[in-house]
Amino acid sequence: MSGGYEVIWSHVAENDLRNIIEYIAEDSVVDASNIFEKIRQKASNLHILPERGRIVQELREHGILQYRELIISPWRIIYRISGKSVYVLSILDSRQNIEDILLKRLIDLKL
């Protein structure tokens, strides 16, 4: 594969990450910084082999197969591959009702 993929963060994903980090920083700035780096690095690595992420199970059950995820427990990086681009769409806490959050976001965005 020549050139790899371009990784593009949506505003929603950036806001998700900011909210996660701000929440963690209330208890520990060091932990927040470490988690920020882990999540950003994992997402950045999608420029190589983005297909390695699994299809989001909650969406698969609705016949929606184009969204994939990587796990950094308890967070899930939700993304979509389009051409030579990888779009990071959301960073969600797996302890929440992911199905409801994702379906609402997809309906709101009309993707």
C-alpha cells in the first residue's frame, strides 16, 4: 500500500475527546494527559490498515456495516473508511448506552 490513509477527526470526535479529558483532569491531570495520548495515538495509527477495527456490533444489528471501532477500554473510537481517508467520528465511553448514542448521532447527521 502506498501512502496509507489520511486520518480526519470530526468536530464531534474532537468534542468527545475534549469532554473525556476534561472530566478525567478534574481528578488527575497526569492521567488525563496519558489517556489523551493513548487515544490520539491509537486513532493516528489508523493511517495503516484501518480495516483492523471491528464493525460496531450495535450498528451491525441494524444492518449498518460501514462503521468500525478500536477499543481503548473503556472508550471506543468509532470511525468510517472512505476512499483513502479514515474519519474518526466519535469517542464513546462503553459504559454508556452506545446503541442509542450512535443511532441518534447517525439520524441527526443523516449519514
